[in-house]
Amino acid sequence: MEALLKVEDLKLYFRTTKGVVQAVDGVSFELASHTAMVIVGESGCGKSSLAKAILRLLPRNTHTYTGKIYIDGIDAMSLSDEQFRRQIRWQKISYVAQAAMNALNPVIKVGSQVAEPLLIHRRMRKEEALRKVVETFQIVGVPTDFVDRYPFELSGGMRQRAVIAMALVTNPKLVILDEPTSALDVLTQANIMNALKRIKEEFELTYILITHDIATSSELAERAMVMYAGQIVELGNAGHFYLEPLHPYSQKLMASVPTLREDKELDFIPGQPPSLINPPAGCRFAPRCHKRFSACDREPPMVDYKDGRKIKCHLYA
Amino acid sequence: MARKGLQSLIRLARYTFMRAVAIFFALVVGIFLTIVIANMGGYVDKIKKAQVEESISMSVFTNPAYKNLTTEEKRELIDKLVALELERLGLDKPFIRLDRNFLRSRAFRYLIDALTLNFGFAEHIHSTSGSKRVWIIIKERLPYSVLLFTSANLIVFFTSIYVALVLSRRYGSIWDRLSVSLAPLSTAPPWFYGVILILIFAASLRLLPFGGFVSIPPPKSPFAYALSVILHMILPLSAWFISGIFASVYSWRTFFLIYSSEDYVEMARAKGVPGRELERRYILRPTLPPIITSLALMLISAWMGAIITESVFKWPGLGTLYMEAINSFDTPVIVGLTMIYAYLLGITVFVLDFVYALVDPRIKVGGGSAT
């Protein structure tokens, strides 16, 4: 099957007073249509930066932004900002931001904000767009009279759903969800995850779900990507990954997640994630790795393992 | 529902009343301080008494009608006339009494007069029409200041908002860094740039007039008159602009930088909202309350004129009037000028509260928090 999203050697570096931060460092992957991929990793491993790099939401201190991104056959990196805005934003990719609580403009009515992409990209009339918004609100489970409310009049969960409705309103192919439930209580989290699952089938969507909540994400994931220090360390089918993680980092990560009906001692990873300003040479995880050996001083290759899994580790070379 | 509506109406009315009382109280305190300071805490009385004595003794000694009186008799006459004149001027009563007779002191009477906009007559200054009524004097000067400084402030305000928006989009660019390093230029006051501009464009190049409002004699045709006024406005406007623009651009740029890193702005950018619309709906719209406040305060500041800048350019506005009044201890004029501005400021602050509630749905008049 033709990949919907193809990323090759994507790099996003930031300029800071202390030096250049290599937030996304040579990331390559493909994502087929109608699949949900979850990206997991510790805080600061570059998950959100990867999302922003794909969406071209570059901060003011961007230092390097290179690589190739193909979205639905379009070479996105060759587009100008204006072309990217017209052809990609909300046409092909939509986005649910990390802090969805603040993702709505406080002084504009929710309905009008959700309708905005339709006015911009579909050139709909306002009434028509608002009808479509009401439809979308019903799908994600927002009471339809919230169209006329201001964001501060909505609860956190409802605001989150409204933002999800906003991401769906133009029927884009790919939705990038950056920790869509991290600020919510557990019940609301489960509710929203279920809604996302249902919507995915209904709209035949492709998801990239960024999270550090491994347990919740297993509900949705078909593919899994593990990031460490700005790089992909493991990539494969979710089924394989959740049952038998291969990279030492993934193993430790999974060992830190509590499970029901299993008497296991929770594990943790010693040390701190490395600074992305001067990342260690060779394998970036080596200083914290319990399986390191002499080869780890060299940069590990991306190894093709069985079942189409990829692992960036010398152990599998 | 109707009950709830009534309740919120009562709450609104109570809030409005309390707010008005608070602002009025602040105004009374401010204007009373102005009256005390303008009279130098009563010291102006001594100056005036000395002036009265001097002028009366001069007139008695030089008046041929009293030529035959002895020095002793002249002294007596002078004392009598001085006492009469002091009584007429009310200077026989103390300026201020900090006891239970406070209400009978002149300071209190001045306060009541000021609050009721009853400014009375100027001591020395008179209008070009010859009137000594403070109202007429102020009304005559007001249009000049309002014309010059409203235009100047509007130009500075809208230029700096526009430039700041552009700069906030290009954070870290050469233009942005230039604007940051130029900001200290605004520490020099407008009259400083005024003097330099006069030296260059009036004294050296002879391109523009040194000062004044219109050339003398004033041109007959309205078109030529307007043209002459505009020519006279160029230098003071430029001085005001140069002195104001750098700090204003810098502070608005920082303001917009802070608000353009809000999450909802990034979200709008991700949605593909075009640049202009993004600025209008996602940056300017949520920040309207502080922008409106700044604009409103800037506009009423035109009603104060600018004391030194007007003097440098011989602009016949309120600033020049202030200068004349302060130099000649003309307290009714000083108090009148201050009172008008104080009322304007009070009303503006009062009205702004309601404007905030209109432009920002999160703000409810009366503090009925919504979240």
C-alpha cells in the first residue's frame, strides 16, 4: 500500500543561548493510510518537535530544518509557506495541540473557531460551515448548543472535544494528536480515547498519536514508534512492540508501566536523558543502558528485524 | 430567568455607583493637592499681599491728589487701602486651616469651585479677546493643543502598532534588533528633538517656519490658511514622533511577541489562517483591552498640551498657557487646566470598564467571574 506519510532524514534543530538543540535528528519513517501510529518516549525526547516539524510549525529560534516529507504524494518540503498553508494545513493534516485547553482563542465563540478551516479552505458560507460544525460536534460528543459559547464556558474535556472536532471538520487524511488527553482526568481520558477510536473507523483517518501514556495509547495503536534523544530507536507493529519490545530502552520503558493481573516489579531507567545540545557520540542511550558493550561507542545502524520491525541497536546487527 | 436578570442589573448598578464614587474621591484628592501646590501651601498669599502693598503705596505716593498729605497721613491711607483691597481679594482669611474651620478656609472654597467647574477669573492672563474668564482663556487655547497632539499621538500610536506587528513576525531579524537598540532614543524629550529640527530645517535650510500656528499675517483664502497651518505643524509633529516612536514600537513589539506565542495562535497557524487574519483575530482581538486603554489615555493627554514642546515651537496651546500660568502664579488657570484633565481622565477610566466588558467576553462588569 502506498504510504500516506513518508518522512526521510528529518532534522529540526533549535538555536539557544547554550548551543544548538538537536530536537529531531535524522528521523525517517513511513506511515500507511488508515493506521494509527503512537509515538512514545520521555519528556524532551523530541516527540512534539517531530509533530511540529511535520506540520511546519517552526518556533522563532529554528536553526536547521531539513529532510524530506511526502504527504499523500506531495513533496511538502519543496512548497513555499503559502503553498504549504493552502495545500497541506487542514487539507491533508490537522493537529490537536498538546495544551488543547489553551488551543482556543478566548474571545471568539467556539463554533466560529471550529468553522474557520471550512471558511478558509473550503470557501463555505458561514451558515453552511456552522451546520457542518454542529454535525461534527455530534460525532465527537459535544452538545450542539456549545457552538454559541465562548471557550471559558466549557469544561476541559469539552474544550478538548471541540478541538478534536476542529481537527476533523475538513476531513483531512492525517490527524496528529499531541498528548490529547494528558491534562484530563482518567474518565474523560477514556471517553476521548474511545471517541477517537470510533472516529478513526468512521472517517477512515490516519493518526499520529504522541503520548507518554503507554497504557492508554495501547488502546488505539497499530504502529508504534519509540523516540530517544531526538532519534527513532524502535519502530514496528504495535502488537509486537507491546508484547515484546526489542530495544533496551523500549524494554525498560515498558517495564516501567504497571499492568493488571501480573505480579511485576516496576522498573525504572537510571540516569537522565542526555542533553540534546551535545548528545553523546555513538549510541545515545549507551550511558544508561544495562546491555551496553564495546560496539556501543559507535553510532548504531537502523537494523531491519523480522516482521518489518526496525531497531536502532548493535544487539540486533 | 427574569429574576436573575434583575439581580445582575442590581449588581451592575451597585458596581457602577461604587466605581463612580471611588473615581470621584480620587479626583477630589488629586485636585485638592493641585490647589494646595499651585498656591504653594499658602505662600502665594504672601506674594500677593506684597504685590498689593507695593502697588497701592506706589499709587498713593505718585498720585498728585495726595501731594499735600504728610508721610504719616500717607502711611495711614495706604494701610487703610491695603486692608480694603485684601478684604476684597479674600486674602484677609487664611488660605488653609487644618482644624474644624477647614470648611471656611479659601482652599476648600477653591476646591468646590473647581469641582463645579466654576473657575472664575484669571489673575494676570487674559484671552486675545481681552477676557479674564478662565473658561474663555482655556477654550481659546484648547483647539490648538487638541489639533496638534491628537494628530501626533494618533500617528505615533498607529505607526507603532503596525510596525510592532511586522517586527513581532520577524523576531530576531536585523530590523527587529535595530528597533531594540534604537529604543533608548525615546529617552530624549520631544522639545530636545524640536530644538535640533528647528536648527536644521528652520535656521539652516530655511525650509520650514521656526514656530507659531500660522504665518503672519494669516493668509486670506482657507486653502492657503490650511496649508500654512500644516507647514507649521510639520516640525512639532516630527519632534513628537521621533521622541515617541522608538519606545512605543519597542514596547508594543514585546507585547505582541508575548501574545503571539499563545497556544491558540499556533493552533490558528496550523489551521492555515492567513497572516493578516491571524494578526487581526488571534493577536489583536484578544489584546484589545490594553490597546484601547493605551489609545484612550493617549487621546485625552492631548487635552493637557505639552508644556515645553509648545513653548519651543511657540505653539499657542494649553501647554504654553500652563507655562504662563505657572510663571505668574495664576492659580485659577492652573487649577482650571488640571481640573478639566482630571475630569476627562476620571470619565475615561470609568467608561473603559464598560468597554472592556464589551470587547472581551471573559470580563463581566461588576466582577461576576465567569470561569
